[in-house]
Amino acid sequence: MAKKEINLTADGKKELEEELKTLIANRPVIAEKIATARAFGDLSENEEYSSARNEQKMAENRILEIQDILKNAKVIRSGNRSTIGLGSKVELKLGDRKLEYTVVGPTEANPLQGKISNESPIGKVIMGHKEGEELDFNGRKVKILSVK
């Protein structure tokens, strides 16, 4: 079974690469924590040891996850296009609120940072539409003010 291609912006890919470098650089620090905790003696009741091993497990899982994402990543190019696609920066009017988002793949979506997934409910509604269009989103009108 083929792996699913993961869409990332160039910035998203760079952020993951930097996180991976940091996690790999922290391996010796975690190993030292484990060695220090092991020196305390009985491992069955050693909270420092359990905590350090848990930290190591979480870091190694995240390293594997990032490596898998990067291996299957396709960098999306944002361009000056008239229709909304991956990488588009959009300004929307929802009710009396103006919202600005960048449409990204689900891996790097973070609405608090202004990044919405093309697979999110609002992302699905606006994909492929143009500036000036008015769309229905859960019974509310969404107007696309600009597409960059």
C-alpha cells in the first residue's frame, strides 16, 4: 500500500526539519537523564527514571513521525492564482467578522496561527472558489474578500 502524499508549505517543511534537528540534538541530554536516574538504584520505584524513559519514548516517536512526514512530503507552492487552493492566503467575511487564513495540508494546520486545512469544514467549502464569491457555511454566509 502506497503512503499518502503529505502537502506542506515550504515554511511548514522548514519548521519540521528544525524540530527534527532539535529532537535529535536532545538525545544525549535525555540519555544523561536516564543514566543519572538509573544511578539512584531500584528502578521499579524510581520516578525520575520512569519520567526520563517516558520523555525518551515521546521524543523518539516524534522523530519517527517527522521523518515519515518529510519522506512523504510534497511542497506546495503558493502562487498568485484566482481560485483558492493549497498555499492560498485568503481573507473571508463570516457574518460581521473578517478572517485571514492560509490554506495548508492537515499536517501543518493551526487555526490559532491562521493556518486552516483544506480538509477542515471551512477549507472544504472555500477550495476552488474565487474572490468575490459568497458561499454557504453551516447556514451562514461566507464571502471571499481576497485570494493571494
